Amino acid sequence: MSKRKSAKFDSDGIDDLAQDKPVVYKLLNSKGENVYTGSSKKGQVGDRIKDHLPGGSDPIPGVKKVQIEPHSRIAEAQESEARIISRSKPKHNKRGT
């Protein structure tokens, strides 16, 4: 079920992302490097990603773009998240490093 979608890392871009499925999301810097990976439940995608905006509850610096990959179940999204973190070791993730 991997149909990735990307958007600008701002409130408007995030609002345009799918909310109807659990997702794995990657926060990318200006070079396209993955600096943070997370997962979110259906219906909470926008709110969770907005937490990482400047001034949010869990801001991640230097992010220019967000990329999501929908999954049919949250467990699948969390498994994919763990694999991505283990493989790419994004600098702002504390797990899997």
C-alpha cells in the first residue's frame, strides 16, 4: 500500500496530506536527507506532524519537506518506522540509534 506523498513543511502543506490512514512520515532537510521519522494513527496525521513545526511541542530544526507513506494498519506503520530508523538513523530520532 505504499503510495508516498510529499508536501512543503508548513501548516498548509501538512493540511493537504492524507488523514484517512495510518502513516509513516519522514521530515527532510533542504538536501532531501531524512532528519526525523515518525508514525501517526489515522486521523491524527496533521496534528502529529504539526508538533514538529517551529513553535510546536516537539520542533525539529531545518525541515523543508515532509513525506508520508500510508499503511492499512498502525502496526504496519510502526514496523516500517522502526526499519527506516534502524537503516537510516535520522539525526533527530533517539530510538534505533
